[in-house]
Amino acid sequence: MDLGKVDREFLDAHVLDHLGAPREDVALGPAHGVDFGVVDVDGTALVAATDPVSILPALGWERAAEFALGVVLADVAVSGIPPSHLAVSFSLPPEMTDEAFAAVWETIDAECRDLGVSVLTGHTARYSGCSFPWVGAATALAVGDHADVVRPDGARPGDRIVVTNGPAAEAAGLLTTLYPAGFDLDPDTLAAAQSRLEDASCVREALRVAAAADVHAMHDATEGGLAGALNEVAAGAGVRIDVDGERVPYMDGVRAACRALDVDPWACTSSGTLVVAVPPEAVDDALDALHAEGATVAEVGCVSEGAGVYLDGERLEHPDVDPSWAAYERLATEHGDD
């Protein structure tokens, strides 16, 4: 079976028709390409998102913790409502020492304090059979006004598409950092690709642009990459998106890393890459806000009536699978002991 997130057919067949009791307070429930859910609590929006906690020891405990937390909080941040609470469960491998866990947890604590996030509840244990990197799961929460929630299905004809970072930044950064021996790249290019791991969180960028501009839709390009994210935005809103490939940013080292792996960068996971739909009059506000956070960003396309995503006039399909997973498995097998 393919690794990574299950596909649309699996969700339709096994998940989306089996969601427990229907409740009127669910304002936004599970759907394809939707990062978060929303519950109405006496007129207030409670935004929630759940993700696995992935700790990669090869990154160093502190860096691994920052990466893991950024992935968890991003799915709430793209709602435009600042994350406020975190529930986290750890199922730790027996070999993880107290000192290693302390380094992870203290890093999470510091980052949560900086973002104004309080840990609400959790569970921490060691169990046989558990192994890195998948050591638990976490749910992030945010509380705000319904009117301020940026829905993932909100893109409208006439909107412009703004993209940060571009394709495959996370995949390039992560894989070159974990398995540098697997890449036949010159030292400068390898270092540039490895530095892309610093771009793998979009929490601050998402909150900044939502506060500064009239954002109609926002999505984090995780598994399935930029191609998947654009298709999910288009399908959710029932619109067509046209993208000018020449305007899409590419971070340094990404193309070379993807060529070395023989993978399509558009299909590779790119946590930290934001897809933002804004009306034409809000483009400058969005670009200014994202630049202020230090993001590499460009206006890359437009929204119109219709369906699907088109890159330079050619249909860009949603990837059936994310090639990052197969590349990860191959590199781990060939270079795991390097």
C-alpha cells in the first residue's frame, strides 16, 4: 500500500460516511483538503486540528521539536485565528531518555509561550513497539469570531493566488538534512537545500496575512505538495485556478534536490508553503504582510469560474501519491547508516 495520507477514494469509502452523531454545532466538519474543523460554542468559533507528532532524532531534539510543533499548529493558523491551546499525547519509544524528552518538551514549551499557546491536557508514556519518528499526536485549538475564520473553500472568481516558498521546500530540506550522502550535490547547493527546513512552518505567516489582508481562502501545502494544495483549494470552492509557472517562487536548492531524487517538486510535501486567495485589491496588503515575516512570496495566478488547476495552460492534476514517501524510504534503506 502507498505510504502517507490516504487518498480521496479511501476517505469516501471508509471515513466520511462514518463520522459519529450529527450535531448542529459543527460549523465545519471533515472534508477533502480541509485543514481544520470548526465548532460553534454559543456563537463563538472553536477551531480544532489534529496531526501526528513526528520527532526525527537526526535533526537534533530541539530542531525536531520545532519542526513537529510547527506542523501541528499550522493547520489551525491557516484559519486566521491564532492558536491558543494544545492537547498532546506522546507514545515514546522505550529508548528515548529522560534528557532527550526534556529537550523536546522544553523546546515545545518555549515556542508555545512565544505564540501564546497554552498546553491544556495530554498523555505521556513509553510503550514497547513505538518507534521514531511517529511518537504521538496533538490537537491544536483556537477561539475567535466566526466572521474571522478563513475557510479553505472560500476562493472566489476574480481572486488572485499568492504563494509562499513554492514547491517541495519541506521535502528538499528534510531529506537532504537526514540523508546528505544520498545527494550528489556540490556543498553550496546541498547547504542551500538543507536550509529549506527552516521554511517548513507557516504559523506566523498565516496569522500575519490573515490580520493584514482580506483573505478568502488559505491552505498549507503539505502532502501532495503545491499541486495538491491548489487542487484542494479549487475543488473546495468549485472554481478554476490558473497559475503562471514563471511567477512561482523556488527556494534555493529545491530544484537540484528534486532532480537528484528524480521526483516531481510540485507533488512533494511542502509544509510551510502557503496558498492564499485574495481579491485583487488585497494583493499588495498580502504581499507586504508576508514579506514583513521574511517570506519569499509572489502573486502567481488567478481564480475564475470553472474547475481544476491549470499550470501554464496545462491541466495540473492532484497527485495520486506524494513521491516524498518513496524517496524517504529509499534513502533510509540506502543511507540510513551513513
